[in-house]
Amino acid sequence: MSDSVLLCMGYTCLCGEKVTVFRIQTNAAVANRITGKTVTCKSGHARAVTIEQLATLDHWVEGIQDEQELGTGT
């Protein structure tokens, strides 16, 4: 799967950490399901992200390094 790419969406926490909310495989044959979720940075700052906030998230592309990265969110 080295040619697979993930579209990542997230934000920068107030503490400065880059937090990934969604990881979506861009060339997957199956549809990706995105729902709202609560994520926490390594410092313990929690944030609830809704589907309505999707457009406000930062986005970037990453290569898939292994099969375990295929889940959405961290």
C-alpha cells in the first residue's frame, strides 16, 4: 500500500500540538464514513469536533506507512 495517500484533517491545539481528527484514505474503493468525534492532544486537552466544523479544520496529505493507519482519527 505504499502508493496510498491519506487526507488528514485536524487543528493546532492551544498548547501548540498538531492534532489529527480524521484520516481518510483517498484512493479507497469503499466509502469513508465521517462522524463527529472528541479528540485529545497529548497534553490532555479535549475538543469535540462536529461535522459542521469540518470546513474549518486544517488539512494535509500523508503517505500510509502501515495498515494500522487506515482508521479515521487518532
